[in-house]
Amino acid sequence: MAAPKKGRRTPASQGHPGRTLILVLIAMVGLIGGMFYSGTLTPRLGIDLAGGTSFTLAAQNQPGRPNAINETNMKTAADIMERRVNGLGVTESEVQTQGSNHIIVNIPKGTDAKQARDQVGTTAQLGFRPVLTTTAGTKTPEPKPSPSQGGANGKGKGDKASGAKSKVQPGSGQNASSQSPSSKPTTQGRAVTDSLKKAPSGKPTPSGKPSAPPAQPTPPAGADIPPALQKQLNALDCSTKKSRAAAGAKAANTKPSDPIVACKEDGAQKYVLGPVGVEGTDVSGAKAVFDSQQGQGWIVQMDFTSEGGKKFGDITGKLAAKAPPQNQFGIVLDGAVVSSPSVDKAIMGGGATISGGFTQQSAEDLGNMLSYGALPLSFKIDDETTVTAALGGEQLHAGLIAGAIGLALVVIYLVAYYRGLALVALASLGVSAVLTYTIMTLLGPAIGFALNLPAVCGAIVAIGITADSFIVYFERIRDEIREGRTLRPAVERGWPRARRTILVSDFVSFLAAAVLFAVTVGKVQGFAFTLGLTTVLDVVVVFFFTKPLMTLLARRKFFSDGHPWSGLDPKRLGAKPPLRRRRGAAPTQTKEA
């Protein structure tokens, strides 16, 4: 049997171009389908294009720390604020220092501005303080103490949904041992306050003996509330936002070693809290986790530093020996109690969980506060403004016009110089545009990516990078035709050389984008991210679309015969006589066998 002619054999490097093009088509359809499935059909816009909210925060002098406002502490505070905002899923936020004592926070539209203000504006140091007593958040009448029957509402941070009392447990997530019914808070979260430990004098009990309620254990020595603090507690009214803000400001400016009177965030309770037992700087991290194994729902897991773990073990050991509400500790941020979980036993090992009726949102909020609440300075919001997208819209409009003009010039050049090959370049640019648009749209809800003006600039610059890759490949093919080869061998022989050049060029562009992304902040990172993304997509498009498409077109008569409008006319390119090897005879034909 005669061996197959070498000129008719398909090189292995050609593979299955049709299958490759079908895979690219499937990927495009999948990405477009993902956009419709997620309900997001346009990219998420940054603050300069969509508007948003801008906060100006001023650093405050703190008692006993006259030189705390310095460049180092301001930079540390800005870094923590940026992480706190990113904890909300906002990656296009801007956090930067201004002057010696101000920080500017810009948050793009689409983010819950109130939630961001609550977390970014709440910037005092975090502290864990033991609860000495607690009562209802309204102003307490002076003449008589509260009746012995009831206590204050003791809901934790996440208890708004369920009304369950929050509890702190070992970091393993296992439930701590329960207390006796006489000392455990009820399911409604009602905790007996220090002012309720004694019944009114002379009032008989059911047995006929006037005495304090037997079910209420006597607090340890030293837990008595000083008269001055008791007076402040009685006078404190947490029922209005204004009064809570005033109480929080006063508590935030109190030394960590002094007790304070504070309100719960929602105003339902007010507390007398002892000195700080564990500082926020002792918390190494915290996160919200859904506990499906123990059935506790959403919980908050905390990790402490080695020193913080020892402090936390000591304070929880002391609190566990006390009766409610003195077995609780208040997590205080900016002078307000964000949570007040109870303790059943000493928690060692440097980790703990807080459970008790959290919703997902409340657990995530508390986790963010615990993780990013330990700032070296306290701040107040000096100014809050809404940023409009009018200027950014005008700049975007001008940028799109410039990009359209540039793209039109590229198309004119391709058509004039490459003729039929221009169709391949335009089809490749179209595929690249579809992939870029769909991926940037899907990255918005996935990782919080937002398209700002520098990112648009990066996408426009990518047009030139992508077109350059096509030109490199086309010129390699034309060089092979000039050497006397026909189109099909020229497409395959020109690809390895073009591939190396394209990879080296794109690697340099991607490296520049990666370095720029790593060393910059804010909007410049948007430019770097888009440039890196489009550079990677350039490689994908050239390898999986342009090359297979050229392999298929090389089999078409219009291109393979070198039609004058194909861009591959041998005469126009000044081709040499066709290459041919035949024993004992010189080339006599103008085409290869």
C-alpha cells in the first residue's frame, strides 16, 4: 500500500480547530447565561461613575494620650477602616488620610450607606468589660428601686429576630455546661439587675418572712455599685438616639481602667460596666459562621492573640462564678454595648464562640466589629456628603468617544493593510469584548468589583494590546508566504514564532499590571486589575479563537488561492518562487504539489 503523500497530511499541530471554536462559543453562552441568571446585566460602577457617599472623619484627642494623633496611628487607622469597609464586600472604596488628623472614606453607590456609616464611623477602641449591673434603657425613677419581679431585656446583638440570650462558649463550638434554673436567664433574655437583689424592706415573702429573694445569689464582694455610678445609671435615658450618642461619647472618652455607664446599641438596656478586661487589640480575628452541627444557627467565632487568650481565660473564669447579670461581659465599641453574652465557665485556648439567635447580617456585623474595631485612635464623623456621578459621567462619555475614535482608526488600518484578514481581527476583538464585558459584570456581585474611570481606561488600552497580538501572527504568516510557502503550511509554521512573541509581550503587560495592583490603592488598582484581566483574555482569544479560525480559513479557496482582497496575495507580498523538493529536477511549477 502506498504511503500517504506528505503534502496531504494534516499536521498534528492543527488539532481540531472546529471543536476549539465550539468550546469558545459554549463558554460565551455560559457567561451570558450567568449574567441573566444572576439578574446583573451591567457592570457594577464605581463612585466616580455611579455616585456614592463620602465620609470625613476627624481624629479625637484621648484622655491620657496627648500625642496619640500622629502619622503612624493615622495610617494604621486608615488601613483598618479599609479592611472594615471591605468586610462589607466593597472593593472599590477609597480610604485615605487628609492632613494630620482627617480620614476620607468614599463608598460607591449600591452599598448600604447606613450600614457603612455605622461600621466605619464607629471607630473608637474595642473593649471587653465585665457587666456590674443592667436595667431597662429608660430613665429610672429616683424614689424607689425597681420591683424584684422582673429584670431588663438582655438580648444579644443578634437577638432581635429570636429574643434568645446570647452566650459565649469555647472556640470548639461545644455548648458549655448549663447553670441551674435559679441563676440562668429566661428564654426571653431577662437578666436580674443589681438593684433587684433585695426586696422592699418589711415586705413579707410567701413564707411570711421579710427577706431578700432566696433565688438571687449574693454578688461577690467588690461588685457593689458606687453611689455616683448608680446615680448616673438612674439618670441615663437610652430611649432616644441623641441621648445614646451623648452617653456613647462620654463613655468613649473614659479611661480603660475606669468603670463606665453605657447604653445598648438599640437602647433596650443600660449598663454599669467595670474596667476593660480584654482590649480590642487582643482580638486577632472574628468571623460569622453558620453552625449546622450543633444547631445553634449563626454564631460568631473569635480568636485571640496569645496574651489576649490568657486575659480572656482569666476574666471568663471570674465571670463564670457570678450570678446573672454579673456573669456577662459587655463588648463595647465607641462607648456603646454591641453585645453582652453570658459566660458559663472559664474559656481557655485562645478561641471562643458567641451564640444566641443571631441573623446572618447581625453575626457578620459583630464579626466585622470584633475583627476591625481595635483602632489606635477614636474618630467622629465631621462631614457626610452624597457624591453625584455628573462629572464622572461626562468624563466617561468623553472617554468612550475617544475609545470609539481609536477603535475606528484601528479598523480602518486593518482593512486597508490586511483586507480579508481584518475580518479575523475584528471577530477576535468582538469575542474579546464579549468575554471582558461578561466577566466584569459577573465579578461585581461575586467579589465586589466596580468599574471606575481608570478601569475603563485599562479596557481601552487593552484594544491596542489585543490588536498587536493579531498583527504579530498575521505578519508571521505573511513572512512564510514571502518565503514561497502556501497558506496552510504558512499558518502552521508561523504560529510557533508568533506564539512566543505574543506570550512574552503579554507576560510583560501582565507583570506590569500585577506590580501596579500590588503597590497602589484606590482607583489606580481598578486600572491595573482591568489591564491584567484583558491581558489574560488576549492570550485566551488568540490561542483558542484566532489560531483555530485561521486554520479553518486556510482551507477556503478565497484565502488559500491568495485572492487580492484576502490580504495574502503572494504577488502583492513579493513572494519567492514556491518551495519544492524533487529528486533530479528543478522546480518547474508555481505551486506546491
